[in-house]
Amino acid sequence: MDQLYRSRSEAKATDLPPDATPAVRRARPTARAENERALLEAAEQIFAELGFAGATTAAIARKAGVPKANLHYYFATKEALYRAVVERVLKAWLAAAAPFDASDDPSEALAAYIGAKMDLARAMPLASRIWSAEIMRGAPIVQDFLDTTLTDWVAAREKAVVRWISAGKLKPIDARVLFYMIWATTQQYANAAHEMATLNGGRPLDDAAFEQAKRQVIETIVGGVTNF
């Protein structure tokens, strides 16, 4: 199963000679983009710590280092900012399944999807916790995302699973059970990071330990559902 695991590779910058002029220069973020990024990052921290009810736009603006009036220029209400935080992580999770469209090999597609979901748990842990808390409350603010975006995504991905089963590439399995298993396992590394750190002698998982965990999760799930 080792071939199923793909660790992230770091992009290497190409050195240019002193007199060379790059054909395309990296665009600098606009002030609007920088302010929105700062507000979203601050909102993630405040919402994760205090929940939707406990968070205030004043606290978020203060954390972001911008005037409260600026926050309301970009996000009219606290709910709008909260939805932007939740929508950002949901879109990242759904985009992680792009390998379903790129490969008709379930081993390859599932391995890439699980690996991407694990990486997102490490990259966006606060947003994952906010999402989980929202779902546990019955999704009072983002139910429409569940009814539309998530429902449509699951319906589309179910077709791939059914196709793989029909082709004899995947063991007979309910596609939704498979997705629930993947979501529960991968998001555990964000939602229960403190518990894992406690069981790891009080230390968060370092990069090597996380990569080993990712490898094992991929091999266990993919090996359990494929016919290879």
C-alpha cells in the first residue's frame, strides 16, 4: 500500500541571474484582500474560543487590528463573517475530492482525498472545530449549506463510488458510510488535537508523527474497501 501514500512535496524556487527580469511578477495582495484575510483569521480564533454566541465583532476587529467600522464594511453582520469562516473550510474540504474527477482508480483517488483531508485538519484546525460545534448545535446558521452545497457534493461523489463498485474495483459499501468514516477520522486530527497531544506526553504531533499517522489512515481505509 506504500504506493498509495503521497507526502506533500515542497516547491523549489528557481534562482534568476542578477540581470534577469521575471516575465511575470507575483501580484501583491490588495489592501482589501489583506484586511479580509486578517478578519477571517481573527474570526476563526474568536469563534473557536468563544463560539458564535460569545464572540463579538468588536473582539474580532481588535484581534485583527482593524477598526470595528472596517469589519462591518467587509462583513455587514457577525453572522455574515461566521458564514464566511464556515464556507471557507467547507469549500476546502469539498475541493479535496478533486482526485475523484482526475482518476478512475479508487485506490489512487481515495488515497489522495484522505491525504488532502488530513492536511486540511492540520492547516485549518480552528475552522474544523467551528464547523463541528455548529453541526452539534443542529446547524442553526449554516443549514442551507448542508441542504444544497454538501447534499449536491455527496450525490455527485456517490456516483463515482457506485461506478467503482460496479466495475469490481471497490467492495460493496454504502458511499455515505465511507464518507462519514473518512470525515470522522481525518477531522479528529483537528477537533481532538489536545487529546492527542495529551496522549503524546503533552506534546502536539510533530511533522514526522503526523505524516506517519496519515500514511496509516490511508492504508487502513483504502486497503479495507478496495479489491486490490
